Amino acid sequence: MNIRDVMTSNPRTVAPGDSLQAAARIMRDEDTGVVPIVENGKVVGLITDRDIVIRSVADGGASSKAVREIASGNVVSVSPDTSTKEAERLMGEHQIRRLPVVENDRLVGIVSLGDIAVKEGRDGRTGETLENISEGVKKH
């Protein structure tokens, strides 16, 4: 199965200078834990609910920061034609649960480990991927 078969198309995004509150509102309204950061049509980062809590709220600075200040900037992405197996391999290798889906340098979707698990119904492989993602957590 390919990513285009399981991804969420056209996710809502924020710009690098948008507020954390704007990102959090999108997360609430869309019931998601991640919002892509897009500049001139290109993905330049991701902001997660965990980023907001750990890197901002915990430090008491939630109201004064832009998403660019706390977002994950090291973006690993896939194309819509990438296999779900390859996407899971990348998630495990980079210890991430979500990947932006990019085509012709433009964001076209987002895929999560949960999307793959639910739509493919392969608990064994996604369980292994989740274990690989969580390895870093176990070491701390």
C-alpha cells in the first residue's frame, strides 16, 4: 500500500511566525497532534502538541513565542508514492510518529503511524515501528 492511500490530504498549516496559540487552535479544531509549518509552499518544520508543552509551557513562555522558536525543524518527509513499509522504516529510524507528504516540493498531506495501522490493519509491523520509535524514550 502507498502513502497516498492512508494519508490525510491537505492538512491545515501555520507559517513560521504564527503564534503557538494559532497552532494549538488548529490542533484542537482538527483533533491532531501535529501541524506542518509551511513557508512559500514548502514544509520547513513541524510543531507538535508535545513541542508546545515541553519546550514552551513548561518554561512559562507559551504566550510569547512563535512556532519557529520551538518547532521541530529537522523534517523527514515522504512522497505519496512511498510504500507504507518504507514510511514505517523511516519513522522507526528517526523515532517519529508522523511524516509530511510532499510532492513537487509542496505539502500534499500528512501520515501518522496510527493512519497506517488503522487503514492497513497490520498491528505486528506497526507495533515493531512503535517499539523502534520508543527506544529513545526507554533509554532516558
